Amino acid sequence: MPLHQYVYFALSSRRITAQEITDALGIEPDETKVVNPRRLPVDPANAFCQIWKVVCREPDLCVDEQIAHVLGRLRPRTDLIAELMKQYNSAGDEEEPGLEAVLEVVRYFNDGEQQDEVGQPQDREHNLFGWALDREAIAFLAATGAFLDVDEYDMAPSPPPA
């Protein structure tokens, strides 16, 4: 069963820009995004929601290894992330937090056949399906106030209607 998966840690906010997050943490993100679902005119300094991400899309790593890669970059800044979370969430507005943190795991099963450089099916040396969070990852999530979100999608074609 072909598998495509990636992991990212994101900070998202309507109150702080991605650039301000970068400046506060001293880490360049791999990706930034402005989310504007209402299609309002976007003022980059006051966007609907800005998302700052550190991402691992290495195809031959299992989720544990991808998480370790992402958190390895962030762990030296754990206290700074926790301070940002405290600073932007201290008002007690539970309906709309000032800053959200998430460790996201995204997995697509049956997502086409994985092929090597010459187009041949790729054999995996290790199982990419199982994964777990180690104590260090759990401690990072707890310290930063981040939550874990796992999205898994079955991309197999639907059977024809009977």
C-alpha cells in the first residue's frame, strides 16, 4: 500500500504575523501561509490568519523520524515558543486564542505507487505505517501548549456503484 506522509509544527494567529513569530523565535519557517476563507481584502499586517510552519516531507522517514526532525529544530526554542503562547493567550479569550500551536501529522494511504528514480516500484527497507510519540515529543507539546492533530486519508478509488 503506497503511503505519502509529512509532519509539521505550526503556529497560527490573527494577532501576530508570521514575520513577528520568526523574529521572536529566531528560526526561519519552511512555509508561511495567509488564510482568508471569507475572501476579504488582505492586508498582510492584519490578515485573517497567518500560519508559520516548520515542515518535514522526507519521503523515506517514518512519522517518528519526521517528528524528531521537526522538533529537533524547535526544541532549542521551547521556552521562547512557550513564552509566545503565554503572551498571546493570557487574555483568557477561549473562543479565539491569540496564538495556536499544533504538531500535525498528515498521511495519505493508497496514494499511487511509490517509484524509484527509474520508475520501478520502490521496496521499503522498514515499515512506515506504525509510529509513536516519545517522551521528549510529549514534553515539548506540553511545554508549548501545542496539540497533536493526525489526519489520515484513504486515497483508494471508490468502488463503482452497484
